[in-house]
Amino acid sequence: MPTDRNTVHVIDDDEAVRHSLAFLLQASKLHVETYESAAAFLKVAPGVKSGCIITDVRMPELSGIELLRKLRELKVTIPVIIMTGHGDVPLAVEAMKIGASDFLEKPFDDDVMLAAVRSALNRNEAESRREAERAEIANRLAALSNRERDVLNGLVAGHANKQIAFDLGISPRTVEIYRANLMTKMQAASLSDLVRMALVAGILESTSTGSAS
């Protein structure tokens, strides 16, 4: 099993997706190993000490969520990027609570995928900046209004705008305005960024058995 820190382990039951990702990553001078199922990867997982993992969240037999739990049990700590469908944001949030480093919604842009992979591969180098990041996020959170904070809590829980609007007794359009404002104030480029910030700040607890609400 290659131990190169630039090895990317691609797990997807769709052969076309595996080949497409392998081509993209190899063109960027990255070593790629592909697997047709989570079970196939778990056979070699104990020997994987570096690199990162890209896996679909929905797969037969063993899902991406279940794979993350198995990896935690095996003490495999390399970064995991989850690929999701448009309706899978609650699953993606659950995956990040369990330990995924990022999630991308299909169809994703090649440059976005490459950026996520490079970020995952460089994660260890960024650990030393963790405390500074936490302090900066705390400052951004302090600038939010109470209602923006309410909307933030709904978003990181995986709720859709309509559900947040119902819970808060406001219109979906008003939620959209609050959401845009808090994304700007938090300097979040995506929902994934926002969820990550919530994890860093301790708003969203990292768990091994929690489910998306």
C-alpha cells in the first residue's frame, strides 16, 4: 500500500465516477487508489497512514457515514471528503460531525474538488493555526445578531430554509436575507465552510453516534 502523503483514496460504487476522479487527480500529479465499495477500502484501511479519502455518502452495503464510523474505530485519522447529492445536506452535516473534513455537492467543479483535496492533504500543516482560527471565528460570531445566530444554528443542524422559517416564525425570504448576512459576516464561502466554523467554535459538537436532526 503506498504511503505517499499525496495518495488519494477514491471510494465510489459508480465506475464512471471513479475513473473520472482518478483521471482528474492523476493529471494534477497525485497518486490515486480506487475502490468499488467501502468494504473494499476497509480491507486495506489499517495500513493507510497518510493522504486523504474521497467517498460517496450513498453506497450499497456500507454508506459513507458508516465508513466514517468504521475508520474512527480503526483509528484511521486521514482527512475524508464526502460527495453528496443535492438533497443530502443533513447527511453531509452528520458526516462532518463524525469527522469528515469536507463535503462537496454533485455535480462539483473540478477546481473545487482539487482545492478540497489539496486542503485535505495539507491539513496537518494547518493544525498549528487552529487556535488562531478559533479566536477569529469567535470574533465573527460575536458580530452576529440574535436572529442571525438562530438561522446559523438551523443551518448547521442541516435544516432547509423553509424549516428554519417555520421554527422561527418568519418567512423563507427573511431567512434567505439573514442567511446571506451571516455568510458575509462569517466570511463563509459555502455551507461546508459554515459547518466547519461551527465545529471549530464548539457550536456543533463532534460525535460518533449522533444523527442529523
